[in-house]
Amino acid sequence: MRPVDPNHPLLVFGGPYSNLQATMALREIAKTLGLPTGNVICTGDVVAYAASPEETANLIREWGIHVIAGNCEEQLAAAAPDCGCGFEEGSECDLLSRGWYPFALANTSDETRTWMGRLPPGITLDYNGFRLHALHGCTARKNRFLFASQKTDLAKEADRIDADIILAGHCGIPFINRIGQKTWLNAGVIGMPANDGTPDGWYALLTPEADGIRITLHRLAYDHLAAAGAMRRSGHANSYARTIVTGIWPSYDVLPEVEKSDTGVSLRQKAVLAKRPAPVLV
Ligand SMILES: [Fe+2]
């Protein structure tokens, strides 16, 4: 595993989703920040809705960052018949996935799918006195949606994970929840908007400070019109092409009531200080 340099921030992001333009923009940010590749973590779903599956996967692979296997990697590696997102049979998300998933499968090479099949389901690393664990959905299921409002479920999950800071993906909306002494960070995704009425994606930075780690959520503005245009040309997922521009998801099937009622409400960039864990006295 590539070493993490404690002298640099850590950049965490999820869901490139075949969105080449967003992924290129994110890589530029990492470059501008001077981050070593060991300090960048992708929480999975490299390939999904957008127009450039193979190109996006190649960019991520050649970049050489840490990548966790999402449900999309798992399904594509197995050439499975569906995305494995956990959508209910017949739901709108399920029907929409019948448009984009076959396109994603048809437009990824054997080499890319072999790479996907070798990605780890999670990684644990030590960073500035903190134990971090990155995963996609939850410990038992890659495709479990866990949103900020699901506090009881998040607390149960956090209990199962031996880490101070949990870096999760899959759900598509960024949040930072404090759960006792632990922090649950979902960095959001870069390849689709966060259903907040803006076209931006999201990523997170973890920056060491004297008394802990500052966790910040950031917008990713990128050439979303080019990404949407490429999707319209391929024609495989027009509803999601609209989402790329409007910032509103085509379906709210997977959203709890709180997140559903926040549809179209612009998210704020947040900052939380995770305090250094107290030393264990023996
Ligand atoms: Fe996922």
C-alpha cells in the first residue's frame, strides 16, 4: 500500500461515476495542493452513470491513488447483469440503472474489470495519531445507503468499526457526523451533484492541526456542461445528464425523509475538528 505522508493533507472523494471531466478537475486540485498519491483516497464507484467509463477508470488507475471497491466495481468485475446498488425492484432508480449499467459494462475493458476485481473492500491507515478506515457502504454491505439523518444506524455501524474516523462512500450526499468519540465522514461524490440544486460535486480534506485533524467539505466546480453534453451524445442516461446540469436527482427513491425534504437546498461547505484521541493509559 502506498504510504500516507503525515506532512500533507489527505484528500477523500467518492463516485467518479465515469465522469471524466469531474475526475480531471479533482486531480488538478490534488496537484495544486501538492498531494502525494498516497494521500488521496477514492471510496469507490469509479464507473457508473456518466459517459466515459474506460477513460475515467484509466485516469484513476494511472494516477495511482488508493481506491476502495464499490458495488459498481464488484458488479462490473463479475460482469454481473445489474449495478448492485440495492435499488428496489421496479423502483425508478432500478429502471434508470437499466439504462446506464449496460453502457458501463459494454464500455469497460477486460483489463479494467480485472483491476476492479482486485480492489480492496476497505483500507485502514494511521494518520497523525488517528486510526482511519475507508469503506464504501457499510461493513457488511457495499450497497447500503447511510445518510446523515440516519443517526441510529450510523452509530451502530460506527460501533463495528475500529477507527477514529470512518471514510464512507456510496450515498452521494456529503456529511460529517460526530458519533461519540468517532467521526463518520462521507465525502460525497464528484461524478454527480448532491441533489442540492447546484451542479457541483464534493470532496473532503483532512488537515492535521496541533490538537487534531480538521475535516472540511468542499465543492468541486468543473466543466459539467461538457460532461452532460457527452452523456447526451451517447444517449444512455438522459435523466442523469439533466441532473449533471440542474443538480437535482432524477429519483428520490433511496433518500430518507430529511434528505428528501432538502432537495434543491444548496449545501454549505463544512469544517469540523476531530480532536486527537486521548492516549490509552496502561
Ligand atoms: Fe455505490
